[in-house]
Amino acid sequence: MIECLLFLIDALDKITIVFAFVTMIGVIYNHFRQNQKIQIYFLLGGKEIFLENLSIIRRHITRSEILGMLGVIQKNSKERYNIEYLSEAKFFEDLYELQKGGSKKLLIKVTADELEQFSVKNYSEQEA
């Protein structure tokens, strides 16, 4: 009887070690995934405009963080910028997909008029 109990305890110890190791690997993987840098782009007529100075790590990607970062690059800081896409359900779906780890970049759809509100270094009006 005692031999069976000792065998069971030994088996459970080995199973615990395996589960602890698998859990440790999962935690490390999740840590690196949550610290991935997400690049932010404007999407104007099918053309991606890379916002050089704007990136955020995955675990910090929220609506308020994105809106705040866009406020940093707007031309007139005394007025509120307006991008229709930011109030659409698609924007929230894209944020959720980024938070889950399904994508590595955020595409913010803008019109030419909406883009005028921002200082974008690698974009010139001749490209539009």
C-alpha cells in the first residue's frame, strides 16, 4: 500500500515539474509578445504612410493611448483633430486584434482633408 502511495507521489511530482516548465515557457512567450513594438500608419487611398516617431508596445495599445499619440503630431495643438475612422467599429476591432497579437501594425484610415491636420515627415502633398 505504501509503495503504491510513494509511486503516485513520485508520478505527481514529475507531472507537476512538466506543467511548471510548460507554464514557464508560456509566460516567457507572452512576455515577449506583449512587448512587441506596434508601428502606426495612416492609410490614405490604399497608400500606407509610416508615422516615424509613433510606435507603441502591444500591452499599452488602447484607444486613449492612440488618440494621445496622434495629438502629439497634429499641426494645431489648440484644436481637436478629427478622424472619422477613430469612431467606427472597425477601429475598435483593429485594436482588439492588436491586443490579441493578430497584427503588428495599426492602419488608421484617413482622407486627404483629415491628413492635413497632422505633421507627417515622410509625406508630401504631391504624393496624394
